[in-house]
Amino acid sequence: MKKFFLKLILSTVTFLVLLGSCGCSNKSEDDNSEDNKAPTELSYSLPNAVYTLHERIADNIPTVSGIVTSYSIDPALPSGLTIDSDTGIISGTPITLQLATVYTVTASNEFGYATTYVAITIDDNPPSNLLYYSQTAVYTINKQITNNTPTVTGSVSSYLVDPPLPSGLTIDSLTGVISGTPTELQTATDYTITVSNQYGFTKDIISITVNDTAPTNLTYPLPTVVLAKGVNIGNIASSTSGTPTSWSVSPSLPDGLTLDSSNGNISGSPTTTQSNNTYTITAINSGGFCKTNLSIIIVDSMYVCGCCYNDAGVSVAGYWLNGTWVNFSNPYGSSYNTHASSLTLSGTDVYVLGTCNNSSGVSIPGYWLNGTWTVLTNSYGGGVGSIAISSGNVYACGYCNLSSGLPVAGYWVNETWNALSNPYDGSTIGLATYSIAVSGSSVYVSGFSNNGSVSVPGYWLNGSWTALTNPYGSSISGNNISIQVSGSNVYTAGFCYNSFAQNKPGYWLDGSWNDLSVDFGGMSIFLYLFDSNVYVAGFRISNSGHYLPGYWLNGAWVALDMSTYNYGQSSSITVAGGDVFVSGVQYNDSSLFLSGFWVDGNWIPLVNPYGSSYSSQVGSVIVNTQ
């Protein structure tokens, strides 16, 4: 219909133009001079002009007979166009749209005027050069996108998109801006966006991908795990933020272990032992990936003796085998405490030294052999230190109480008691024993003897006393807690008080003191020899008086991880496959003791089977590798 009216108007204008220009004169017909005549035959080079919005027009130039002193037009030209009153030229840049409109142009002089008609239509171009800022857009699900804004040449009536945008995204039909928050995942998909006006349209194609939120915070329950050869590990479960769709591990896991590609859990039964090796596990989805490291140690077997308190407040002795608790029964009744202090192996036999309380509250020393209790000879109860097996004989140090309740230090050989004497007064009083070592026919027992003024550190060799020097003065006490023999060398670890009453840890080698200096004191508890290296487990005391666990390696302090609780102490140390294992406890301000061990400095808790809100304690640790 619009084109019909336009044709009608243009036809009318053409008809008017064909009629020619009309003129009018106020002079007599007898005056034939050109200078004395009104303009005639006025016309324009483009009587039916169609222009484009915002584009400069070509000058529309008139022709006329006679002299013209001025030009005028009616009605006024569209905004942006002008007529030169001297030349009659129509020029400019139209800035408004309009349908075909007829204008009357008048050329005049003093003798008269001539008129003609010009039709002017101002159209617009179709939009062009449509281009979106992000041609290949990659978005994240449930995350608001940055607006994707188009640029375009020409006027715009509307924007359309095909196919529909991903759920959560919209296109503004007037501005073309794509915005929103995508709520569904999708792979790269092309979208055709059409921008149009009444004169035409143009298109642009963009690609949109909606990825998942990249996984983050990938962790496993522990950064280091100790596994046992041939023992099913169950599941070492992963934890991560986000939704991984695949998993990978590098290098490959040890033989017998697998990584579940759907959830990142590790399962299986390792088939070989290995020292500490680190594996990088990666969780992946369409949005990205995250990684974590997991250290895996595989041993043949690992034993840690100790005791766990149950909900009745009773201490139950036992040991953890490859992390699984094995408890011992108390032959005097399950409602009485049992404790385990030291463990050793002989072939496939497991010996655990400890005590069982009876119904009278007396602590009875003894040991469990593969779970069966053996009493160590005593009359009034006692306590124990450590146990050793040599040539099929069972050696254990400790003390037995006299009828007066005073303790007598000594050691047992196959349940036979051997009392040790105080070298300073010949009595059996004022002594303490902690550790026993057997080398051939020689039996070494560490401890101290009281000389009437102070406790003198030392050891007994087959019952004969050897005093060890306190480097801070002979009038100050000391203690010898752990003893090891290597060839003809005797290593003993303990502590000596200084003049400020601080515990100063150290060890004696053949009687010579080796200071393990710390600022605020400490204690060396367990000495272990391996490949000519001296390991001493113990603790340092902080400036606030708390115990900080660690060990000394050839005199250099190695701190242990304390990320679980703030305080702790180490009890025993061993080396297997190049890895250092330290048993011990961590505890909080409420004095809840959590048992476990450190391997290469990393803490691994041992579970109290009676509940995590009950304390537990540990003694010695033994690790076998083949």
C-alpha cells in the first residue's frame, strides 16, 4: 500500500513537471528584451528525488530561462536539506525520514517568477555491519555474564535470534544486548542474530558455550597415606567443590590401586611395597580443572601400640595394625584399665608390654603374646618400660612394688625378676628404669639412681651401674630414658636439668654428652639408630610452656606437623624404606589426646574405635618393609 501511494505521488509530480513550469510577468508584451522578462522553463535535474537518511545528497541543480534574482521553496525542506536562494541548488544531509513530499520551487526577478515542482523522499538503508563484541562466547553455568553488546550501521527496528538462546539468557529486541545468567550446560552452539528495519536486515552469527563451574578445593582425607601390601584399602574418597566429569592421575598409581574416573576415589589392594611417592590427581569438567598431590607409602606391615579410652572411661590396651585397632582383654575384668607401653616383633609373633589393673586397683605388669596375657613376677604390682626379644628370651624392664608401696627397679628375663641396686647406698630404692637393650649376653637398662641429693642418669650393664655426667653440674638431676647399642658403642638419650631448672635434651655416646639445644627446654624420649644416623624423638617446650613434637636427626631439629591441634609430643621413632615414622599424640586445651603418627613430617591420626571424643595414647611404632 505504501508503494502504491508513493507511485501515485510520484506520478502526480511527473505530471506536474510535464506540464512545465509556469511563469507570471507584470510587463507589457511589447517589451521583448530578455532582461525585461520573468524567468521561464524552470526545472530540476532530479525532480523525483529519493535520498538516504544521514547520507549527503548530490546537489539538485535547477535550470531556468531568464534572469533569477532569488529562489524560494514551499513547504520548508526536510531537516538537513537547504536551498540556495541565489542558485536554487538543493543540498545537504537529511536527518529525518519522510515519505514522498512535493515541494514548489519559485524562481523570481523583478518582472515576475516561474515555478516548478520537486518531490523528495527520504528513505533509510537496511542495517549493515552487525558485529557482536564476543563472537565466541564461553560462559559459566549459574554465573551472570558480561553483557554481549552489538555494533551496527544504520537504524534498527528490532533484533531476533535463532535458535532460542540458552536458558537464562535473553536478547533485548531493541538494543540487541545479550544478558542474563545461563542455567544449563551446553557445548558450543551457533546462533544467528538478525537486525532489521523497514528497509531490510542484516545478520551476524555468534557461538555460545556454557561450561560447568570449574572444580576447586580438591582434597583427600590426608595428604599422605600409609598402606599395607595386600590389604584392601577400601576407598580413599576425594572431596571437591564443583562437579568433575573426569579424573586423571600422574604418574600411574601403584600396582593394585585404581582411580575411579567418575568420582576420584582410590581403591584396591597394593601388591608391592614402596617408599614415599607423590601422585598428582586432577579433577576435570568443561569449566576447567584443579589438582592436588597425594603421597602414598606402602609397607609390609605397621604396628603402633597404645591404649584407647572407651565411653566408661576405661583404658583399653592394644595396637593398631595397618591402622586397624586390635584390642586386648583384661584377664581381671573388662571394667579395669589396661595400658600398653612397648611393642616388639619376633618372626610372626607380636609382643606387647603393658599392665592390667585388677579388682583391687593394683597395676599388674606383664605382656601379651599374640593377644594372650602373661604376668611378670611380682607381689604387689608394678610398672613397665620397654620389651626386647633376644635368642628366644623375653626381656622387659620396669619396677615392682614392695609391701610398703615403694618401687624397686629392675628387669625380667622370661618372667624372672632381677632387681637392680642403687650404687650410692646399696638399696633397691630411689631408682627408675625406662628402656632395655640386649646385645649378645649383655643386658643394658637405662634409668637413674638417686644419690641422696639428685637423680643421677646412667644405665646398668648386667646389673652394674654406669653413671652418666650431667654437663650442667653434678649437683643437678638428670635422667636417661632410652638406650641403644651398636657394636661396642652405647647410645643413651635423656635430659639434664640446668641451673635454671630447664630440661635440656640430649644423648650420651659412650658417656659423652651431645647437647640437643632448645631455647626453653625439652626432652629426648626415644633414640633410634639407622644407617649411621642418630634419630632422637622428643619434644621442645615453647615460650608459653607447651610441648611441640619433633625429632633430632644427627643433632638437627625436625618439627612435625601440628595442623590438627596446637600441642603434642612424640613417643617413638623408626625408619623404613627411607621414610621416617614417629608415633605420638596431639592434644588440645581440653586435654583431649589424639593418637597417631607422623610420616616424613605429615600427621596421620589413628582412630579410637570407641569414639572420637575419647582420648587415646601411643607407645612404640614398628614398620616392616620387604
